[in-house]
Amino acid sequence: MVRMGKHTTTVQAALMRIALAAVFAATLCSDASAVGFESLADGTLYGLNTNLPGEAVYTENGIRMSVENFVLGTSEFFFFAEIGGPGSQNFATNALSLDNISVRFDFADAGFAVNQVSFEYLDLGGASNLSVNDDTLFILNPLDSLPMNVAPGITATVESGLITLFGPIDSLLIGGQELVIDNVIAVPEPASGALLAITILTCWRRRRKTNERTA
């Protein structure tokens, strides 16, 4: 089923700060898996004349990425996904530019049950696609018009070029006409603010003791 997105006016800044801290804490403790595209050479190209829709093209930290059709109205397109393409210069590290194509991230082999996913994005114009767990495909213009409830048991927050999804997540499809994405991070379990503080402190102490032993 395809549903057009509608604008969400509620900004959940506190929840977003918790989400960012959760990603940071989990990363410190090596409990997160991420796709950052850093092993790919600038100019790496997927899509038309190279791949078929549904073909797996890249795996990083157990997360498999495939290229998929981009949907707009009743039409489907399959153009290009490129490392270092238009708009990627706005990111500090490698980013993936999407030109009328979608990519799907499969978390089945992430090594844990994924309960939170975040990714950075830059929307340069046109429509975008988003679907979680192969459920409703949202056609969004702009991408930040994503509604809060995106799939059964899955909620989303959008703020400052970052989308975070909460709930049991098996897959994420994201596509666009002029969209850049980076740092797709999967986390086992979102935590409360108090638990995050304890987690970060514990990880910091663990790392400090490790550094002291190796100094």
C-alpha cells in the first residue's frame, strides 16, 4: 500500500536528544551496527545498467543493502545510487546520493534484535520514499513530512537532518529523486535518559581503564 505523507508539526526535541545519546552510548559500548560507506571508493555507482532491482550490492557490519525501484505515483524508476554524488560534499565522510532510486537495508544479520535505527539525510528536492519492515510505502515531499507512525509498532522523529525510528525493525527502505543519506545506525534497545547516563559513564570508565592498562 502506498500512502502520501502529511506534515507533522510536533517537534519532539527531548526525545531526539535521547535518541542521539542512545546511539552514542551504544556505539561506545560496541552494541550498535552502522553503515557509513567508508570502505567504498568515491564514484562507486549502483543502479541502471549495473544492477537489477532487489539485488544486494553492499554489506557492512552485517547490514545488507540492496538497490530497489523508486516509486512516484503509479510509476517506478531505477536510476543511480552513487558514493560522492551530488550533495555528498555536505557530509564530512562518504555519503550515498540517490537519483530516482531506493535502497533497502536488511538488519537480519546485524547480530541483535534491532529496536532503533537512525540515519542522516540531505533532501535536495523532489519526492522521497520510505518504508519500514516492508509495510506502508510513504511518498513524501519533503522527506521531513514523515508522519510519527510509520508502521505497526514503529514511530519516527525528524529533526535537523536526522530521522530516528523506534520499535522492532527488520528492514528500512529509503529512496529519493535528489536525496543524500549517511550513517545508518542500528541499535539494540532504546534507553531512558537515566539509563543512558549510566551507560555512557560505564563505557567511559571502561575505556579509561583500558587506556590506562595499555599506556
